[in-house]
Amino acid sequence: EADAPAEISDEEARAYWAARDRAGGEATEETALCRARARKAHAPVEPTELGLAKDQRVVVLRAELAATPGWVFADAGEAFGYVPRTYLQPVPAGAAPAPKARAAPP
């Protein structure tokens, strides 16, 4: 399916969930992760926010991507935090390189 969001690797998933846990993210029953692209840059105001460059790719919980305003937890590989949901759009499968993964904590 051409519009299906790009899937992520098991390593990226482990890094995302570890980062979300460290950030105190809300528990969720949803587990499907995907890549998203920043529609525009975001300068963080609070320490829990993630700064984004336009077109930067991040890993997000697929269910949290929506057209409604709000915040979504995003993992950029070397950094993580919350970004405005409306700044992100799903990346179609095969369209994005993986964010640089960091080692998951032991």
C-alpha cells in the first residue's frame, strides 16, 4: 500500500520505548510505531520538548499521529521529547532512512 507509514526495526522500537519510559510517557495499549517527517521546524520551549528541523525524520506511535492539535512523543535517535502533533506527517514505506539509533540501556 503506497500510503502505508514506514515501519521501523526492532532496535528502533526498543530505543523508542526505553526513551518514552525515561521521559515518563503515558502508558498505552497501542504498540504500532512508524516514521514521521517534520512539516516544519520546531524550537523547544520546555525541557520535555524535542527540537525538530524541517523534514527531520522521527519515530512515533502511529496511533498518536492525527490532524487534531496536541502533543506526540517522538524519538529522533539521538534525542527525544514531545512535539506538536500537527508538525508531523507519516512517512510512506520506503521513503525514509532510519533515524540514527542509540544504544538501548542495559
